[in-house]
Amino acid sequence: MICSDTGNDVMPPQYHRLLNPIHQVGIVAMGLWILDNANLEELAEACRQRNRWEVMLCVGPLRLFNTTGSPLNPIAVF
């Protein structure tokens, strides 16, 4: 899984045949789960308050068919 608070691909694209290589290669070839637009500031603040920098991240995507995306509510467990 890769998680960021922005998009993951470099713009403009560095490859002529792949416009979004992280998504196109990661999802299709690797089965990578990608979390875009995560609110990591609140997680960083919670880590700082606890002086803990490792968390278990639990996600429960919807079971949708013929798609590669789903809304979800990630839960960080300290």
C-alpha cells in the first residue's frame, strides 16, 4: 500500500507511453493499493502527542465491481 496526501505521479509525466505510471503499473502489474489525498497532518499530530511513530493502518474499501477505486475510512491503531 502507498499512501500520500497528494497525487502520487509526477507531472508532467516522464514516460511517453505511461501518463500515470504509479497507478498504471502499481495497480495493474503489482496489485498495489493506493490511497490518494489522505489527511496525514492529523495522524502526524496524534503521533507527536503520543511520541509513537508506528501505527497499524486498517482500511475497509467497499466491494465494488468493474472499478479500481472506492471511498474508505482509514483507521490508525497505535
